[in-house]
Amino acid sequence: MFLEQLQLSLIEYAETRVKVAKEAADQARQAATSTESVAETKWDTFGLENSYLAHGQSVRVAECEADLAYFRKMAFADSDEIAVGSVFEVERRDGWNRVIILSQCCGGGEFESQDKSILLVTPQTPLGKSLLGKEEGDEVIMKSRGVELVAEIVRIFL
């Protein structure tokens, strides 16, 4: 039941990202096409800057939509070893804990599901690389603000 609800929360998180990205793209597009963006002098780059911003926001929308499509099709890993698609919980000695999803996209994203803080980590990151192949009870080094902290994998959700 936990994983089914987590999947719904993950999709909701991705849908929110798409919505926010579309709103930002619309605002940037409006600013780029506004009469206020027309250059008054040859040094006035306000309109040009807004058009670059609008393009960048449109690219971001496409990326967020691709992430949403990925999460809609994503199957959680069913293995005792951490791999892409694994959902697991880590806990540090200072009491900090998170449920982590090892995902191909949205690294660094965080959301809440079922009263748990969920963190998305990609396998391209140092943390993601160090997690691959680990099992319940293994320890991993996490860096936070330049400080190395040890965390234990306390549970892998299957």
C-alpha cells in the first residue's frame, strides 16, 4: 500500500512541477511579446532578454513533461539491492531520516507522502553512485555542506 500511494504522490509532485513551469513560461512569453519589451534604443536589450527567458522556460516545460511521463510509467525496483527505481529509507546518527527514490530524473526534488519526507536522487550524483548495489543495513557517506555524514539504509521497500 505504501508504494502505491507513493507513486500517486510522485505523479502529483511531477504534475505540480509541470503546472509551475507552464505558468513561468506563460509569464515569460507575455513579457517577451509585451509592448514594453520593444527596444527604445539600440542598447535596450529588455525584449531580447525576455525572449531568451521565454525560450528557456519553454525548454523547462518540456523537461518537466518528460519527467511526468517517466514517473507515470516508472515501476519501483523489486530487489534487495538498491538500483534505479528503488525506494528505501536512510537514517543518520543525528536522527535525520528520509525515504529516497533512486530515479533517472528530478534529482534533488523533495515532497511529502504519507507523513514522510521523500527525496529524489539520481544515479549520476556522487550519492546516487554510492547507493547503487547497497543493501539494508549497509552504510553510505552523505555530504551536507561539505561535511561527510554516515547514514544507514534502514529499510528497502519492496
